Amino acid sequence: MTQAEAEWLLAECRRKIDAIDVQLRDLLNQRAAIVDGVVRAKETLALPVYEPQREEDVVHKATSGNPGPLGDEALRNIFETIMREMRQIQQMYLDRQTSEQRGTPEW
């Protein structure tokens, strides 16, 4: 491979990664938007924000039949991070609800 070919290849790979990153961002935001319904349902059903078995099920579904090249452990780490962030969104919602019920400011 020539230097020019390598530079072109690198630029092309980065362009593709940038496009995928935008898709990932949009999908993560879609997932976060659904969390509003999840937390409202959990609140009504008196379920905790953190449900270890549900999270393990999510990881299992994500890693089941994983063709790679990303390994199962890497996927586990990624999904655990995603779920941790989603739990934080749920907790912020609950904190805001509690604050509004008490009539106290959020800060």
C-alpha cells in the first residue's frame, strides 16, 4: 500500500466511523427517551430502579449469537455502561418527582 492509498483508506475509515457514531448517538437517545415510560411504570408498580436480573437479561440478549469482532466481554462492558446511564436518568426523574411532591426546588 502506498502512502497516498493509506491516507485515503484512513480518511475513508474515519468517515464511516463518524457516520456510525452519529447513528449510535441517535439510537442511545431513542433508548433514553423510552426510559421515561419505564420509570413511570416502575414507580406505579413500586419496582426499584436497579433490577439486576433484568440487566443480566439485557446483557445476555446483547451477547447471544454475537458474531464479533467485538467480544462478549466488551459488549457486556458497553451495555453495563449504557444501563448505568439509563438508571441515572430514572433516578433523576424520581428525584424530580419527589422534589415536586414536597414542593421543594430541585437544587
